[in-house]
Amino acid sequence: MKQKSNLSGRDVYVVDGNRTPFLKAKDVGSFTASDLAVAAGIPLLNRQPFAPSALDEVIIGSAMPGPDEANIARVIALRLGCGDKVPAFTVMRNCASGMQALDNAALQISSGRSNLILAGGTDAMSHAPLLFNQKMASWLGRWFGAKGIGQRMGLLTQFRPSYLAPVIALLRGLSDPIVGMNMGQTAEKVAFRFGITREQMDTFASESHKRLALAYEEGRMHEVSPIIDYKGRVYAQDDGIRPDSSPEKLSKLKPFFDKKYGMVTAGNSSQITDGACLLILASAEAVKKYKLEVIGRIVDSQWAALDPSQMGLGPVHAATPIMQRNNMTPDDFDCWEINEAFAAQVLGCVAAWDDEEYCRTQLGLKQPIGSPSLDKLNKDGGAIAAGHPIGASGARIVLHVLESLKQTNGSHGMAAICIGGGQGGAMYVERVTKLKESAEVKA
């Protein structure tokens, strides 16, 4: 019996989307996570025929908001002029937080609870906090609880310089506490499992830079709006692109995560960046009410889990059930986006879909489902060139699939992402420019 889509209620339409350039995390960046989301949201909302206060909700994915951005979605909603009466909430699913926000929004609309939602993701990874270690935190607790100068003098004699060693939140966030591995080490495992070579990784990474550079050169990155920092500097595109990248240049970089035996380097991994991406999702009723144009429809979505030590294969486990539910194969999609956490990880997903043993033992398939054509996969590059602000990437790949379908006159697209902790997410979108004839709307 055919399973229903995870979005089996009302149709969910994508009205529009916008993102900031993704900026390399250098020192502390010029923009906080909420700054970036507001920068993405202002031009997006300004070109709509409805006021920001007409939104039913704002849902934002963010993996590491700053200390002054508790429930960052509400901060963003108020800064965008949505008013006091538009509720907002924040979601966090590591690398897929932005896609999780879109999925939450789609479920709200599909169920009939909402009609018009601003959703997406943001992170300023350069603002990731430095934390006190437990010894320092314990000492400070005793210090603030001390009574009188005598107790404090005693505590001073107990203080050790080692207490000042910080806990770097960004590094902890990119490590898995269950398997004791960082994300780069999990990519090494995927590469070993499928025999992916260093040359293949570097070639894939170089191609990512060239494809994204060409997309900007040809004026095809319509979803990116320039931003200006407080010093008047203009950022018009992702600033980590290296158009002159080549496998030969990348081959000179040393392994970063397994320095003795590894193959994963900084050059064939995604870049640590700051950025935001927002989309507007609507029901048919809202589209009709505000006479909105639409760029696509969210057809289906899926979340999956697997061994955390091989988290990079998460897209395989999430996208495959969607294809099964909709009686489709990878070739039926005109555009594929798999977030490039690591070249080894994307190449590993391609290999897994073609591997009989993996499809049988891990996916429960009688035969390999086959992999997406590399001509359809990340046609305009990916996170290796653009960067991977954790909270925003899941939204970015969904928006870019829709933009790519528009430019190529395609119909079906898949966006998939691996997630730290051993998970995967995928979203199937369809290019549409008008409501389905079956949609029941009230004028």
C-alpha cells in the first residue's frame, strides 16, 4: 500500500525567498545572526503586497544564536516590523535547522493552522560563544556566593590559570559526544567505506567553486541580496568562492581531521560562514487573498536517522523514502541539491545509492535505486564554495532548487542534507506558478 506524503493536507506553496551572501567567519563578523536574518527579510517582505503584520507566524532555524538572541525568531519578527501580535518560535536540528523551520511551517499550513508564514534559518558562526569550563564556572559560583573579604581571599589562593582555558562552542558543536568524533572524522569513515579517493574529493571541491563562480558571473544567483555592514562595506556575493581553485592546488593541503592517514582537508570541506536564508510559505487561501505569485510547492519531506559515525549518508536515508512514496527514481528529478558538508560525504551518498549491499542492508531495497546524475547535482556548486552557516543551509538548498527549476524550466527537485548526530533531512519540491485546479480557496 502506497504511503501518503508527510504533507497530506492542504497544498503548501512557496511564494518567494531571499538570502544574504554567505560570509567567511573571520574573527567576530560584522553581523549577528538576527542582523543577517533581518537583512534577508527586508527586501523579501518589501516586494510583497501584504504587510509583515499579515503573517500568521515566523519560524526560524538557528543552531547557535547569540546570548542576546533568545528565541531568535521572535527577535527577528519584531525587527522586521511584524508587530506584537505575530508569534514566532525557533527550531534547532543542527545542520538542518533551516529545513526544519520550513518543514514546521509546511505542516502548520497543511494542517490548516496557518496560512502565511515566514520561515528559514540563520547563523553567525563567527559569533559562536566562548564558554567557561566547569572548573572556572564552579570557582565563580563560590566567588559570587562568598561572604566577606576573608572567604574571597581564600578563594583567590585556590584560583588556577588553567581555569581560564575556554570551551570553544563552535568546536564542541561540530563534534558528536556519543561516538566521540568530529564531523570531519565521520566524513573520513564514509570515504573509507566506499573507497573514495583524495583526488575525487579535490576534483569535486574544485568543481563546486567553478560552478558557483560561473553562476554569479552569468547573473543566475537571483536569490542573493547584497548587504552592507556598519563601515559601509558592501557584500554582493558569497566571499569564500575561489574561481581559480583546481585539484592540483587543493592536493597541496594537508589533512585536517586525521592528520596522519586522512584525506579530508579544509579545501574539500564546507566553509565556516555567517548567513541567513528566508522563504515565504502560503496556503492556496493566502495566495488567492493577496494575489500572490508562487514559485513552487512543497510536495513531501522526510527525516531519518542512522549511525552517528556515518552521519554524512543521512541524505540517502531521508530522500529514499520520499522517492518510494512518490514512485520516483533519482532520474525523475530535474535538480538535486545535497548540502556539501564535505566532498567525501556527497560522493559517499552517490556511491551508497549505487551500492547493492548498502541499499539492501541499510535501506531495505532489493536492488540499488541508483544515484542522481552529477549533471543535475549541485549544478551551481554548494557549501564547499558558498559556505555552511549551520542554521541557514537547509533553507538555502530548498530555495536554490526552486530557483534552478525556474531557470531550467524543470518540474521536480530534491533538497537533502546530512545532520550532525546521525540524521538526514530531505524535501521534495515541485515547480508551479499557479494554484492547483483542485485547490479550494475562499476569495
